[in-house]
Amino acid sequence: MFYFSELKSDQIRQTIDTEQLFEAWLAVNAELSHRFAGAMAWKTVSGRDYLYRKAKTAWKSLGPRSFDTEQTYHQFHEGRDERRQRLAALSTKLDEMAAINRAMRLGRMPLTTARILRALNRANLIGSALDIVGTNALFLYERLGGIRIDSGLLATGDIDLLFDARTNLNLLRRNIGAEGLMGILRTADKSFHSLGKRSFRAANKDGYLVDLIGPMPSHPISNSRPASIGQNEDDLAAAEIEGLQWLVNSPKVAAIVLDERGYPVQYTCPDPRSFALHKLWLSRREDRDSLKKLRDEAQAHAVANMIGRYLPHLRFDDPVLGAIPKGLRKLSHELEHTASKSPDDKIEPNW
């Protein structure tokens, strides 16, 4: 039996208001990070002033002092100051919203998870090189459905990062720095450390785990692709796991969710139908841990039930799921049977 609690009207309104505010914050922050990134200053060369723009560590001349370069200089500094003031105002409003969200108990995602996702977003890894799979995907799915899933299925002390090695790694490595993924994790929590050389797993002082996983190559013998994002020996190397190719090739969904302190965070996951099919497949594997199999099956049916009741436009026979093998897609009949059932009304508290 799976229980969902639907959001009340005031909770829906508060959630939407927070998301819209966060989207405004993201837009202004993106401008500051790109259009107004770096610095701009005058430099005297051979007795003549030149306007220089700094991008990352390199300075580039924009030409000698003139009416146009004077305008460029003033527009840059005035525009940057204006965006900073706007971002500060939006940040203050987000703080106010977060307090209300906490009072309304809207936040669900663990703080460590949310901080990791924000660090990965700053590095532009989410939705490109990395997607979120496993239990943390449920926070996003319940937002899509406008409901809350039984908290027993959401408890987790780790995060699974699905690595898509088709990403341009040379470009990626230039953007994230020498320390790679471990360096990014340490901006979220300095205590994160790799559990061995070229390990797929990192942990912090509280035992929170980060797993970097990826699909097995189609041709293992001839495969030469890198298994990690960074080049540092301390960086994580993806564990190659059977079945993940289906999730890598799955359509993606994105949403904004709230963490336990009421602050928003955005991320992407594989389509919930792919999640449900993959989890049901995992629950049938003989080599799967017995307790994990029970949880896998429960999560598969819970997500399928949610899709049937709250996201009926997401059909399991949709052609967009064509990357999933036919044998796996046949399991959808079991999930659709689950989705067609309406659970009895819940008459007892969640003891």
C-alpha cells in the first residue's frame, strides 16, 4: 500500500511563489556569472590608456580610450552593481521565504544533499555530465506530482550521481579545476574524502556517501573512455554498473525542490517511468541484496502509482522510452496494474 499526501492550496501557492523567486534569482546570478564576470579596468601602455577585460586569469585589450570604450567601461560597472543589488534583494526575500517554508514544513531534501547539488550546479555539471538517480530522485518526482510520498521510502544517507561519459571531458575538466569532482564536493563540505585511490565513493565526517556510477561500456575490450570527471588521482572514478545505460539514454525531467531549511535547489533526473522500470528490474535480480530488493520494488510501485494518479499523461508505451529494452518495457504491465489501483483511504496516523 502506498500513501500520498496532496499539497494544500496554501502550500501550493507558497511553493510556486518560492520557485518563481528562485528562478528570478537564478536569472540575475547567471548574468553576474557570465555577462558581468571577471573585471574591467584601464591600463596605461606607452602613455596611452587602454581598456582591458579580465576573463578568468587572462586580460584582453578592448581598445584605446574613446567614447565607445568609456561607454563600455561604465555600462559594465553600472550593470554589475545594479545586478548585485538586485541579487542581494532577491537573496533577502529567499531568506524570508525559507522561514515560511520551514514553518509550513515544505522542505524535504536533506541539507547535505542540497548543498552537494548546489555545488554541482555552480560547476554546471547537473544536466550535462551528471544526473541524480536513486532515492533522491523521488524528491523531484513528488514535486512533479504535487504530492508527498510516504517518508519511509525517502530516507537516505547518500546520493547517486549518474555519469554520462559522452560529455566533452576536456572542456569539462578546464571548467572544474584540477581537483575535479572531489574539489567540488569539498566546497559543499570540507570533510569529504575519497574512500581509496580512484574509488567511486566519497564520504564526509558524518558518514554521508556520494557514489559516482555509470553504465557498462557496450564493448568493454575496446573501450578506452575515461571513467572519471577529473584527472587528479584523488578524484572519483565511476563504477560501471549493468542497466544504467537505460537511465543515461532516458528522457530527463527537471524541477525545483525545497531542502529541510526551506531553500530551493534545482536538478535533473531520468524520467520517472524509466526510474520505476529500472527499480522493478533491480528488485528481480538474484545478486541484489534482499533488503535493497524490497525497497527497490516498493519505490518502483510507488512511483508507478503516483504516475497513474497524478501524471496520467506519462504513458509507459510512449515512444520516447524506446531506449529501454523490450524485455524491461514488458514489466510496465505490472506497474500499470499497480497504477490502476486506488489505495484505500488512510485511516491511521503515520505512527
